[in-house]
Amino acid sequence: MANTEILLESGTNEIEVMQFTIFGELYGINVAKVLEIMMADKVKPIPHSHDAVEGIFKPRETLLTVINLPKYLTGECGDKKDRDLFIITNFNKMHIAFRVHSVVGISRISWEAIQKPDKALTNGEDGVATGIAQCGDNLVTILDFEKIVAEIAPETSIQVSDIDKLGDRVQRDQSIILAEDSILLTKMISDSLFRAGYTNLTTFNNGREAWEFLESIRNEPDFYTRAALLITDIEMPEMDGHRLTKLVKEDDSMKKMPVVIFSSLINEEMRVKGKQLGADEQLSKPEIGRLVEVMDALLDRRDR
């Protein structure tokens, strides 16, 4: 068993990637999602579960769902070996174990070294890869673990219906900027905000694109009309959300714009980092109703 630690400073646009293998192929996960590595243990099957759900096991006092990553990625389980490992993860306020064949090590790289896969490979839709990273001499596929879990258990992801629980809403014309690299989540967030009355939304695929847009209008007299509030993910190729937040809050022309970090990675340590960078609020991605409430409060406060 090995505990992991987040070693990165805030806003450096770097990521620590834990590399692991499945049938000899290299994959990666953001170390910020990893709680620990354990030797694979006996798992209790759960009837009528998704094909990739192996079952549950209970190390110490925590009951964990086990997802067979080889089965999910390839459709083949292969022989379960004594040396298989469980990567215990924490994101979206969930603890989940993923079976892998081996863990290779950890590399520290810049988000600029991670490229989004060509949409032609996935018919223009999201695949299971957040990006392809160059780690030394190797190309490593960084997996989108949120998408994997959302596909297996859709109820754990953003629910547009949560907006209806907020009651009657009025249309708001403030210009909202969204930086999110997932096609699926961009649509879900956009649909939710539209339903909540926020119909003036501009989306960008990563932090760099959002920053270049904000830079292009920074000296405009109507800057805060064209960019009333920024919502940003953390994990994004080219420029992550922490770096984007840091750049915005250090710029005198735009630092009064509220920034909300909306990410699966929000935990106490990440919350401290986001606060140090000047984020006005930080929320976990399933909390779409809470996001709207926070946006309302931040915009009303700024408009006073």
C-alpha cells in the first residue's frame, strides 16, 4: 500500500501523472485524484451491475466499488493476477477503486505537453482520453475517469434536472465565460445554465483559449459586460484552471471578475490552493444547482 501526495505548487500549469499499464499499454491518471495504491484483493460481486463493475470490497472501514479498467477499456478481463493493483481514487466526492495491471511511476509535466486527441478518432465526441502526454520517451494516454464513472453510473454526474429544484427563474443577460475541455460536460453545464436563465454563455476548450480571449478584450471599456464571470475546470490540456485563475487575479484589468472553479478535484487541499490563487468560489462538479446559486450571489454582489 502506498499513499500519494500532491507536490505541485499552485498555478504553475503542471500536473503529476501516475503511469500504469493495462495489457502492456501505458495509461495515466492525475495524481491529485489518487488516494493510495493497494494490492488487488477479493471482491464481492454485485448482481445486475455494469459489465465493468467487478463488485465491492472493504479495506479497513471504507466500502469501495471496484471498476475493472481492463474490461472497460478493451472488453477483455484477462486473467486476474496476484500482482494486479487497485488504484484508490477520490473525485466528485466519491471513492472508487480501479483494477490495473501495474503502476510504472510518476512524471511531472506541463499541461502544455498534453494534447487533446483528434476528434476524428472519436467521431467528434468525447473519448475516454483527457489527453495524450509525452512522458520522457513514452506517449501516455491520460484517461478521463469522470467520464468512465458517468457512463457506468450516470446518476453520479451533473443532473440538469437539479435546476428545476431552484424554482422559478428569470433570464439574466450577464456574459458568462466557461473553460471546460469535455464536450459532454460543456453541453451539460451549458444546458443547465440556460435552464437557469443564463443564456449569454461563451465556451472555450481549455484555459489557454479562455485566457487569450480575455486578454483580447482586457482594455475594452465594457470588459466586465463582456466577461461578467468565469467558470473554469482544473484539468485541461495546454493551460489548467489554476493557472488561468492565477493569471486573471494577477491582472489589474480583470481581477474584479468573479472566478468559480468547478471541478471534480475539489477537496480540502485543492480548496486551499484555489483560495491562494484568488478563486472566489470552488465547487465540485455534480453540484450544478449550487453553482447557479453561487453565480447569482457573486453577480448580485458585484452589481451593487
